[in-house]
Amino acid sequence: MEVFTRWRTWDEARDALSGGEIDVDGLARAADAARRWHGDQLRPTGAPYVEHLLEALEVLVGGPGVTDLDILSAALLHDVVEDTSATLADVEAEFGPVVTELVDWVTKPPSAGSGRQAKRSAKAAYLRRLGEAPREAVLVKLADRASNVQTLDRMPPDFQRRYYAETLTYIVPLAESEPWFKDWYASWRRHFAHLM
């Protein structure tokens, strides 16, 4: 299973992307906004949050070879509405309606209740809804989840099992129409099969 953890900073990503088909200057705007909005946030593993965003970017570029600026920008911004004070209006003001629509599709809405079951139900409804999303939004979600699950073994055991099952139920079917992601998730599934 290929793991995407080479780009820890925007400078590393920019250097790797320079000279290719990607609008690196345009993407730098999204990287700057993501860093500004996420600030000093950390992942559950204790890593800077920006590393997850760069992993999702690396998955899209290094895996299926995505070069579209809107998709790549949305990958860097995919959690800003869900996890920061940024709003969809903020994203649209800086990046326009296309990036905003992609971010909206991959933003989990707040749950109606505060209990664990209400949160899980809201998340399941959100994940099911992704089956109706445009291909570009699905690519962002597949890259986001690939980043999250590629090092699943670093998380607590009960989380590992639950997240593995959720990924099989909702995310793997989204990958079926994307050959690179279909193969990557099949490899990932075999690697973590002990969680079944």
C-alpha cells in the first residue's frame, strides 16, 4: 500500500509541484488560506493539521494525477468550514463558486443532537449523500479519506475498527469508478484486513 506522507510543509509540496502542469501560484493561495484558517490546529495524532491537507493534495497529484486547480484547492481547503471559523461565504469570496461547491460537498453538517448516536447518524447521512456528489467532490473525499486511513494503525483500536468499517461501507464504493483509487483502497483493505 502506497503511503503519502512526503509533503510536511507547503514549501516541500511547492518544490515537488514546480515545473509541471499545475498552477502552483494559484495553489499557493489555497495553501496560505488553509494555513491561516487552521492556524495551530493539531490532528488527533498530534501532527500539525496542515500535514493532513498536504497529504490529501499529495494523494491526488501522486495517485490519479489530478492537475485541476479547483479540485486541488478544494483538497487543501476541504476542512476549513467544518473545523475552523471559516464559512462557505469566506471560501467563495477568495476562491469562487466552483471550489466552494466542492468544499460544501465534503463538509459534514453539524448534527441535530449532541449524543453519540445523533452524531453517528448525521455522519452516516452525510457519507451516503456523497454518492450524489459530482466526480470532482468525490475525488476530494477519496483523497481526504486516503490520508486519514493510510496510517490508521496510529489510532486507538476501537477507533480503528469503527473507521475501517465506515470506510468499507461508504468510501470504498465511491472509489469503484476511479481506477487508481479503486486499486489503492483494495490494497489498503488488504493491509488492514485484521480489523474485520
